[in-house]
Amino acid sequence: MKKKNLTRRFITLIEIMIVMFLIAMITGVVAYNYTGTLEQGKAFKTKAAMEKIRAIIALDTAGSGVEEIESGWQDMVRKSPLANNPEELMKDGWGNTFRVRLDKGTNEVTIESDKYKAYLEKHGNKL
């Protein structure tokens, strides 16, 4: 009877390190793409909130005029039936409260967010 020569193949340390390196690379790419998507989502939420606030202010001031917008815009949003969650609506996608200003010459309402402005400067007006 002849003995069979059994050889066992073990995983080497180099092979394990290569697999771990590939997993780290894939995770890094996914995390990088995910971060960009989060920023884009925050910018989209901010833009939508700005439009909604502008509509609320326009509806509220349509009959009475635009005197106390800068100090009273938050009360307008809180009272509006268009705002499901007024406290969240008054904040941009990054959690900062909007600044609302009225241009006295043109009676145009400006809604600003520093983070949204920085996002647009970095990524252009792509949204």
C-alpha cells in the first residue's frame, strides 16, 4: 500500500494583508462617495426650505405689507399652515438658523445660509 502525500495549503500573512488592503480601499471609496451625497442632500434640504420660507413670507405679507420681516419672520413660519415642522424649517441642512433680510428699496426678501453659500461656491450652482 502506497502512502498518499497530503499537502495542506495555508493562507499566508501576505495574502491576508492584501485582502485587508482591498477591503480598506473599497470602504474608502464608498465613504468618499457617501460624504458627497450627504452634502448634496443638506444643500437640497436648504434650498427647499428657503423656497418654502419665501412662499410663507410672501403669503403672510401679501395683504399687510412688509415691515417687520427681519424680526418677525420666525413667527410667520410658526403660524403658517404650510410648515409641518416649523422649528426644523427655520434651519438649513447643517442645522444653522437662516438669516432673513428685507431690501427696503426693492422690498425683496433675502434668505441666507453661510453653509449653503459655501457649498455653492465649492460645487458651483449644481443642484
